[in-house]
Amino acid sequence: MIRELKTFICVAQRGTFAAAGQQVGLTQSAVSAQIRSLEETLGVKLFDRTGRSATLNSAGQRAIPMGEEILRLFEQMGAADSANGFQGSLRIGAIGTVQTGILPQALVALKAQAPFIETHLVPGVSLNLLSQVDAGELDLAIMIKPPFSLPKDLQAEVIAREAFVLITAKDVAGDDPLKLLAEQPFVRYDRGSFGGRLVTQFLKEQKIHVRQTLELDELDAIVKMVRSGLGVSLVPKAGLWLEHSENVRVLELRELTFFREIVLLAKYRQKHSPLFNLFRDCVLQAV
């Protein structure tokens, strides 16, 4: 029944027998036959079928978490006795601030517990990393939470929240963040990035019209521009610049503070992978 359970969960995620068949490599009729076999074994109907769509009924919704737990236990039966028995590789995508922040510590912990695992680190911006995970080119990615719904077969777990602050050059006077944003030149966090969209939303909510001088996506570069006197900026408290934050003025937004969320993104099926869960534990410890 393990094969049927995997197909059942895939249909629940994809919404149709045809879409599930494309993912697991079966014809629509073969998927239908597996679901029918599972329903006959359990003695209950799991889906309400309308045209081409398949919607979980109450019995199906109740069965999903139990089916996932059965699959998790089944995969653990074949797992190595210890992490040191793990073989293979892990393809990890990460945004810049994660590469210089939590990732080194997480990889050190992973290496200590699974020394035979080969890791491949792929840098990138969040949108590109999401596409690579979705395409199966990466096993997982640590990135900014997208401002839109994810495909059904992807899952994102929030692992950190990073507060935005206003930064200015040392010689810029004034402690009112909103007044400084309105009066000073503005170095913008790229509007096309997930983090930059949060800045744009904040400025819109506060009805502030900024005088933009530059727009870029690299946080450490933004900080250097601000330090050089090119303007003020809204940036998250993350990245190498925090090690030298004394070179700029950092103003908290207090009750106006907004955050970007950092997520661990992977295919839904990775949830049952012992290696993925080992890495996830290492990341959470680093956070």
C-alpha cells in the first residue's frame, strides 16, 4: 500500500489525477486504479470527483496526516543507523545574507554529523532560487519568503524574521525615520526583489515620496553607498554590514517596524527525507 499512499498524497497536492500522474510517472487511469485500490482496502471514499478535479472529502482530509506519518516511518526503516552512514549530496541554494550568516554554522554542524555528505552551494536571489527548487535543480533553498502563494508541491518553513531599520551616514542629523526618508536622498533596496517589495509597501503605507538616487539588491553594497553619503536606506538587520554597523547610524523604526521572513524552501516530499531533516535541524540550531 506504500505506492498507493504516495499516489494518494500526490493527488491531494496536485488536485487532479492527471497532474498527479505526470508527477509520479503514471497514466491517469493507473492513478485512478491505485486510488480505487486504496479506497477498497480502507473501506471509505477519499475524494469527491467532479469532472477532472478530485477534491478531498472529510475522510480523505482525515487520512492525509496519517498517510504522511506512515510514509515517514516507512522511509525511516531504510535510513542509516547513524548520520555518519549518510551518503550522497545535497544541493543548497542561499541568498547572500544567509551565505554569510547562518549557513556556515549550519554546514559545520552538518559536516560533523554526516561527514560523507557532499554539499553544493548555489548562490542567488530568492526568485531564481524558488524556480530552481521548483524545477528540481536544487534540493532546498534558504531565501526570503515570497509575497505570493507557492506551487502545491513546495513547502516553506519560516526559520527567522529580520527587522528593517533606517540607516544613514554618520554626519546626517535627526532621529525621526519618517522625516529623514522624506527629506534625504534615498538608496532603494531593489523593488523587484522580495525584500524590496516590503520596502515599497512600507513607503506606500506611510505616504512617503522619496528622492531616489540609487537602486540595487546587494545589502552590503547599499550600506557602503549610505556610508559614503549618497543617501539613507531601509534595510534588514542581516548581512556582513552588521559586523561594522558603527560605520553608519542605525535608527529603529519602533512601532512602525516591519520584517522580512527567511524560509527553508523545499519540495513537499523532502519533508520525509532523513537527510533533509538533519540539515533542517542544523539550520534551526544555527538560527
